[in-house]
Amino acid sequence: MAEKTAGFTAEERAAMKARAAELRAEAKASKGAAKKEADRQGVLEAIEALSGTDKVLAQRFHEMVTETAPQLDPKTWYGFPAYGRDGKAVCFFKASAKFNSRYATIGFNDGAQLDDGALWPTEFAIVEFTPDVEKRMREIIARAAG
């Protein structure tokens, strides 16, 4: 169970610390290919640090994004594997273990422009990649990437 202190759980504080470290690293990082490679390596390390189903799902999501939307740059975002453009995360994977939830999620920020009328989902719960789920997720990733 998540321990609450001063309004934030330990997991939320860890995510905020991860994001602060990412921002410090971005400020120090060089531009161009070296930065992109460092960001890509950070995503691979974040995935490698996961275990069980979270790791399997994150690996598959990474493969899907890099195959379907190679124009999106991998980077970590709040410690999660994420993919974006112009330095902003478009989509991300959030492990179930991170916040002790019963399922992992795949999320899309406003840069994904998945707008569909007056209401549309921005996060999807996922427990496995079936062929139908993978097909639908690839369609959403392609649309999000523009």
C-alpha cells in the first residue's frame, strides 16, 4: 500500500524526483544525435528495470512505437518510457507496479491530438497485447504521431 506523507504518496514523490532529474539532465545534455541516443538508452534502462508483466508490456509497447512511429523520439518522462516530439511526451507507458495499481496504462498527452468530439480517452488500461489490442494500439499510435 502506498504510504501517504504531506499529500503525496512515496510513489508520487519518486515520480516527481525522476522528472526533476530528467529536467536537470536535459539542461546539461548536448544536442543532436548524442542526446537522442542518451534518451533512447534511458528508455531501455527504464524498461529493463521493470519486472513481470510490466516489463513484457513495456518492451512490446516500445517495439510498437518505434516501428509504427519512428519519428517520435524515445525519452523518459516521470521515470516512464515515453515517446515524443519537440521535447514533449506524446505517449507513454506507466507500469502497474509504479503506483500499485492492478493494471498498466498507455497514455497520450495533448500533443497526440486524438481529439474526437467532446469526449475521448487519453489513457488505456492494458493487461496484455492480444492481436486485436495490438492492432488498435498501432492505429492510435500512428494517429497520435501525426
